[in-house]
Amino acid sequence: MSREFEHALLTTLRRARSIAVLTGAGVSAESGIPTFRDAQTGLWARFRPEDLATPEAFERDPKLVWEWYAWRRDVVAKAAPNAGHAALARLATLVPELALITQNVDGLHQRAGSRDVIELHGNIHRSRCVRENTVVESWADTGDLPPRCPRCGALLRPDVVWFGEMLPAAALERAEAAARGCDVFFSVGTSAAVYPAAHLPLVARDAGATVIEVNKDPTRISNAVTYVLRGPSGEILPQLLAAAWPG
Ligand code: OAD
């Protein structure tokens, strides 16, 4: 069943010169990757974030944290990008300017063909030295968990943002500039619960952009956006692109 979209929405998309997209865990849900806050299946349903995704947790039990991320890397490796990721990769070919901003660390946007992805929370496939704060591509497999930096011997950690940590400044600046300068801002598959990412749709709205939320459930910004497209992003995004850019 192809969904009906408002004529004004389709016209706005066709006329857009600059589109910014913020994605969250919901865009990867149809790839089988658990989200954070979905009650039953969410990651936080089984683990407590403060036990795993904080500098204190890593300080307390680096092996546990490293192994949790190794498990998540394995889940992601077995997953494939879904039609929502593919639609966002295609969107970049349909508009003059697209900024794809993600809170996800799974790298599925890149695997779907999106380029220049703005990763606000890092990437689970990268590791970095806790002392040098530099990305480490390879290391000797000594059986140590976490492994150690080949240069200085300090522990390696996932190159992701943990609770209480600052976001990569360059990524955040690019995301904020994109939100301020776009004609259309999509908020896809995010509960808009975590700042500063959750602020971006409101920055776009206040700068005059048309804001579109694609989410299977209401969120705390649903009342603040221009259009709410309720449903799974893996279905809505391909249908929206087909309706706006037929043929
Ligand atoms: P959440 O788990 O908080 O929210 C996922 C959102 O996606 C919810 O609003 C769901 O309703 C929606 N959703 C689930 N399946 C969907 C589908 N198939 N199509 C569309 N929407 C769907 O995940 P995030 O909003 O990404 O931060 O969480 C933001 C941040 O909180 C994460 O990046 C992480 C977490 O703490 C850090 O790790 C720093």
C-alpha cells in the first residue's frame, strides 16, 4: 500500500536546495539492531547504560565495556543496511545539498553508500588510545582485553561518545551549521531524548526550515515539527522519495 503524502510536502521536497537529516537508532531497527529506549527490545532494557556506556564504567571494568562493544560490533557486522538507509543514500543524488547527521555508531549509512556522514557519537568500528586520544587501526593480538595501544601501551577504547562526554566539536559544528542553513530537516528514528543532537530539529525550525519527523512512535518533538510521518523509516522513506521524485 503506497502511502499518500500531502501535496505541499512533496512540492517542498522537490524545491529544496539543502536538506539536513538527523538519524537515530530507529533507522537501524529494521536492520535488526536494537535501539536504546524501546522498552522490550532496547539495549537499555537488558543493560543499564551507566554500567556500560560511561567513562566511569570503563574505568571500573574496561574488559566488560570492551566486550559489550565487541558484541555490538558483531551484531552490526551481521546486519545489513535497510531500505531506509538506502533511501537516504539516494536522497543525496536528488537534491543539490544533503547533510546526513547520525547519532548512530553502527556505520550502516556508510555501508548503504552515504558519504561524508556526520557522526555525532563516533563509530563503533573505530578504536582509540585512551592516553593519546588518537584512532588506532591495528594492534598486536596479545589476548589482552581491552587491547593496548601499539605506540604507548595504554588501553584502547571504542571511538564512541559515552554519557557525560563531549561530542566531537567539528562534527557538532557541521551539524549545527547544516540545521541552520537547510530548507528541510528530517528527524528520523530518534526519540530526541539526548542533547545536543535533540536540539538540531528545533534549530532548523527556528531558522525557518520545514521539519519532518519519521518515527514509528510519538516523540518529545512531534508537536514541534511541520510534518509527522508515523511509521517505520524503512517503509516511509522509500515511499516518500518515490512520491516526490517519481520515475
Ligand atoms: P532511542 O532508542 O532513544 O530512540 C529510537 C527511536 O526510534 C524511538 O523514538 C523509536 O520509536 C524509533 N523507532 C524504532 N523503530 C523505528 C523504525 N523502524 N522506524 C522509525 N523509527 C523507529 O535511540 P536514539 O534516539 O538514537 O547516545 O538515542 C539517542 C542516543 O541515546 C544514542 O545515540 C545513544 C543513546 O544514549 C549515546 O550513546 C551517546
